[in-house]
Amino acid sequence: MCATVCSQRHWYCRLVKFLCSVFVMSWSGVIRFHNQRPVALPGQPAGVFVANHSSMIDFIVLQQTNSYAVVGQKHKGWVGWVQDHVLSALDCVWFNRGESKNRRAVAEKLKEHAHDRTRPPLLVFPEGTCVNNRFVMQFKKGVFELDVPIHPIAIKYNNVRGAKLFSTAPKRTSGAWVPERPLVI
């Protein structure tokens, strides 16, 4: 039974990575890596990957390179549907910001997940919100208290071709909103 579930989860993770790759290719995204990707040492958990968060596509850009279990707010609507049906195979940890009881439960889930070598590594945006990358907000401390390796990831969008895909300042031409295609570095 466990072998079947693990095999099925493996294929779901590969499918999510493929869908994310198709999305990035659809807007001619170019991803460049500097240095080597972190790898877990034998017998140790994979650790937690922390990244800056400037738009909703950050998760997609990172997910196409590695299977991550993202930590984030539970949403409604189409984003909630994606969280429930597409990302469920990744063991993501969703929370509701308004519930104090939920904070303790999420902290326990994070600790359990981070120390389990069979699960995908956690991906956390420690600022807790999207920022414009002109400044850094104070990080939430919870993920740094898990006693696992922390692997930083820096996402930089090349603004030569215009604003990011989900920019809050849309460009207007002929009275219609036209999103610019970002070049991701």
C-alpha cells in the first residue's frame, strides 16, 4: 500500500513540476542558477528553503526546478482550488492568518514535516507577504527555529522588459491593460 501511494505521489510531483515548467515557458521565462543547488547530507532532513516573495509566480518559478512543499496562507476561489486539488500531493502546509489556534498547529506541522526525510523540502517565504524587492521586511521567525539546515534562495526579476507579471502598476496602452512578460534571473 505504501509503495503504491509513494509511487503515485512521485508522479503527481513530477506532473506539478511539468505544469510549472510549461507555465514558465509560456511567457519565455529564462531561469539562471548561480552556484550549486543545496543537497541534503546523508541521514539529515532536506532542510528549509527560504526565498524572497515578490509575486504569485515565485512559487511556480521555483517549483519547476524542484519539488517543494510550500508553506502559505489558505486562499479561496481558484487559488484555493489549486491548493486543494493540484498541490495536495506536495504535502504543502496551509494556514489561516486569523486563527491563533491555527498558529500552534502549523508550528507543529512544520516541525514534523521538516524532520521527515521522506517528504519534499519546505519552501517558505519568511517575509510573510509579497514585497516589491526594493526593501526587505522583517522575517517571521518560526521556520528558523526548526533546527534544520536553512537554504536561502534569491529571486530577481530582470525589469528590462517591464514590470513583473503581476505588477501592481499595470502598463496601459490604448486604454487596455497589457501585462509585460518578465525575464527571470
